[in-house]
Amino acid sequence: MTLTSMRFAVAVAIAASAAFTTGAFAQSRPAIETTKVEGTDNVYVFRNQNHMAMFVVTPAGVIATDPVAYGKPQGGQQYLDEIRKVTSQPIKYVIYSHHHFDHIAGGKAFKDVGAKFVAHRRTTERLKAINDPNTVLPDESVSDRGRTIKLGGTTLELSYIGETHSDSMLIMRLPKEKIAFLVDWVSAGTFPGRGMTDSQPLKWIEGLKRLQKMDFDRFIPGHPGNGGRITGTKKDVEELVTLLEDASKTVQAEARGGKCWDPAEKELQFPKWTKMPGYENGRHLVVQRFCSLWGRGT
């Protein structure tokens, strides 16, 4: 094999790996993309590379979510520019899904145009303690009881159902459209990965079961799903419950056999899920987290 062909092969392998990890959507798609959600008049998905946010346009203004501009200095302004291509209505709210910077950093452009930032109380507590210069502090904190925002004929329900992927996660549901915005703790057909690291896995499963009882038909995830999907359904939620319960039971047996973290993290496989996008990169992280639970009680 020539040096040129070797370089080409490596490039193809890297691209294939990236595609698999991010839901296998076409690498030729632009880094930034805005799409109206099919079947709606005013619900949009903004994507910046592998992160997504939802925004809703109303006659009285715009409700935006996560700036998704961590490590992207112009990302917040690019998000605002994309909204401006759709509407000139003022940005009234920016809602944080949870406290992780990869989703909520970069909101200064929105703050500069007068948006009010809203987040769960735990997000506010964490951001005040860390004081990240690239992340705007919330103006308003939502209690565990949740909150409803009404703007220009649109209703957005903010709900908290406990610890899942984090202890600060808000569910954002549009009851009229029957659409929810669910970040990191629910995917559209991809295997869990880094989101496992600070999760509470048993509470996560409980939360997913409560989520199944909520009234929505589709959800927008925080990352593109399998094949680049920008929406998922309750079938994806059901699949994730089955996956996590299967992983928990399998790793529990390994832990009680004294195999956590090694050799389980290196060797343990989940045969039912090997073909699921993201499996190769996420498998050891799922094992690692459940090993911490069943091997150490944490």
C-alpha cells in the first residue's frame, strides 16, 4: 500500500468512526443547520455540528433553548443569526436543559438582545459555584415543581422528574404540538456513551418510565439520532429502558463475580445491542458506570 492510499484509508476510518458515534448522519451536511419540525408551524431544530437545540417562534417573541456553543466562540451568534433568518421577533427566553457546558455555553449573544435565561435551580446553583465565563447565569430558577411559560399563544411546560443523566434536567414539552425537548438522557436510536459518567442509572430508568406516561408523540434530542434523525418517538424511549435494564442486570452479575471494573470493562459485551450506532464507543462507558453502581454502590 502506498503512503497516499494509507492516508486515504486512515481518513476513511476516522470519518466512519465519527459518523457511527454521532448517529451515522451524512458527513457532507453543513456544520450549522436549521430545520422546521415536520407537521408544525413554529417549532425548529438548530444544529451546530453534533449538538442540537429547539426554538419556538410565536407572534410575541421567540423561546430558544440551549446555545450549544461550548468551544465554539461564534456559536451563540450563529444560533441567533439562524433564528433571524426565520423571524425578526425578539428573543424572549433562553431555557437551559441542564448544567452541562457542551449544551448551555455561549449564550452572551442572546443576553445582549434582552433574553431572559431560565434553568432548574440546581443548574443555577452549579453555575454560580463554577462561574464559567462563557456561560450566562440564569435570571430565573425553576423549582422541582416545574413551571409553565406562555408566550404568543404557545405553551411550554418545564418539568423536573428527578436525577437522571444529571440532577438538573428539565423536560420541555409543547402540549399542543405534543413535542418534547429531551437532552442527553434520551436518544433517537443511539447507544449511551459519555452521558453515563455522572448519571444516576437506576433513577434514570425510573425517570424514563415516568416519561413514557407523559403526553407527547415525538421528542427532539440534544444530539442527532441514528441516521441524523432530529426527532424520536416513545419507541426510542422504550428501547432505551430495555437497554439500560439489560445492561444493569448483566453488569450486576459481573460485579458480584468480582469482575468490575476489570476484566468487565475491557471484555463484557451486550449482544443484543452490538449493531446499535455508538455501541463501540459507548460500551465500556456503560460498563464502567454500572460497575461503579454494582461494584461500589455509587
